[in-house]
Amino acid sequence: MKTYLIEKYGDQSAVRAAEMPDPEPGTHDVLIKIHAASVNPLDFKIRDGDFKRILPYRLPLVLGNDLAGVVVQVGSAVTRFAVGDEVYARPDKDRIGTFAELIAVHQNDLAHKPATLTMAEAASLPLVALTSWQALVEKARVQPGQKVLIHAGAGGVGTIALQLARHLGAHVATTASAANAALVKELGADVVIDYRTQDFEELLDGYDVVLDTLGGKTLEKSLRILKPGGKVISIAGPPDADFARELGANPVLRQAMNALSFTTRRHAKRRGVTYSFLFMKADGEQLREITRLVDAGKIRPVVDRAFPLEQTREAMEYAEKGRAKAGKVVIATV
């Protein structure tokens, strides 16, 4: 099968096309002919080796973290899917590789594709939708009437998190460019802050939850707009001990992660708020909940542009350099 992979960690030049053997599905696996995948910042971090201590992949490694496609074979213990089913997924972190023609995915990580979406639209959703769900529903337990700030509302995670927060009944603020103000309002933002000309810290106060997608100074400022008991959940800040435990990291690595987030957690504690790091996990059941919201018209994907598989490197470069105006960059393999 055709793939795009890395044989060593590095920059964009490390990504190359290569033929690889077709995957052999295990007993509980579903073999999928991939019709579309999408590009995520996680792809760049894995390519660069940023996670090699906590995600020790064996090289060569096929890149890509979410997909939509058609089932072509099922393992003997598979009960939820049949050949011909249209499906979508974020494979488990240990079994990535969607920049390819085929992939084997455990049935627990898979869901039927929303009937209302094209393959390209469906492929744009799994990673960002699961991130949004696990941040707002699972970790933050957002309730109606709570005030939620979602950073980078026009980004891949932001476009879905805005819609989910609105569905949960929250009062939603977001940061975005003036050019994307109308879009993020349509997606669910009650308050839009132009990050180029305004400082959200000066305009917002008393928030219950912040979903931080940017880290750095943005994370520091986010702690200061929360009311006592508020929560910052970050996908871009330093990892913490809870994440290390979830990962099953050894004591040394657990201690190192705890040290990385010490300053942020200390600042949070002083303000009577909490900080937690989120590394999204594959979950077919949660994806089925998201499918129901999509088919009910509560969530819609935002796709900026699609590239063919042969232009995977160009698609990654386009996304990495921030050329997408809003939403996700998709790679169509069929």
C-alpha cells in the first residue's frame, strides 16, 4: 500500500512516500480502506520527535491520526462492524498511520461515519471532536449557564469545541481574528475577542472553564480570568502527573512531567483554580455520541482545503505554516 512515513525524526524533509505491506487485522480489528484523513498539529510533533520519550514509536512510522473509510475485512471477534460499513476513527496512539491506503483499527476505537457527512468531512472530525468532548464533557463537566473560554475558535479543535460548548448550554467566549469573527459567532461564540488588537485578560473575568489550545503566555493569562474553583484544560501546556499515570509512564518520567508543570500548577493553586493537561485518547463510544450530535445538526465540520494523498507533504506544510483560514486540512486518498 502507498503511505507517507518517517524513517527518522526531523522536519518536513523527513516525510516521504513509501510502499508498505498491507496491514494484517487482528482478532478484534477492522481493516479499513481509507478514503480521507486529516492533518493535525500532533502530526508535526510526532514527526519532530517531540513525544519520543512518552510515545516511543518504532521507525519507520506511517503518520496520520484520524480517518474515514470503508471496512474491507473484519477479525473473527468483531461484532460491531461488517464489510462495506462506512466508518471513521482516531486510532489508538500506539496504532496511528492514517496517511496511507489501508489501516487496521481495533473495533473499540471505531464508529460508523455520520450519515450526513462526506468522507472528507468525517475524516476532519475524530481527533478534534474527541479532544473537545474529553475536555468539556469528561474533564470540565460543563453545565448550562457556565462561562467557557475557548482559545483559537477558528482552529481545528476550536471550531468543534465552540459548537459542543453551545450544545452544553454554556456562555462561550473565544479568541479569533477579525476575519473569522462571523464564523466563530455562527459556531456558537457569544463573545469574540480579536487576538490581534485585544487582550482577553483585560476583557474577561469570572470564567468557569478555559480550553487552552495555545500554551505559553496564553495559558498563564488564562489562569487569571477564572473564578475560584475554575479549570484550565490545556492541550498545548506542560504535561502533568495525571497524564503520566494515564500513560503508564515509569516513575522517573512521571516525576519529570510533574516538574514540567510545577510552575503552572503552583500559579493555579495560588488563584484557587486548577490546571490539567489533556492528551486525547481514542474512544469509539464517545465518537458514537459525537455522530449523534452531527446527524442531529448540533455539530458540523469545518474543512479548509483537501489535498490528494500524493500531496501529503504539501498538505502538512500548508497546515503547519498556518495557511488554513479556518478548520481542518484534509488528505483524500480515494
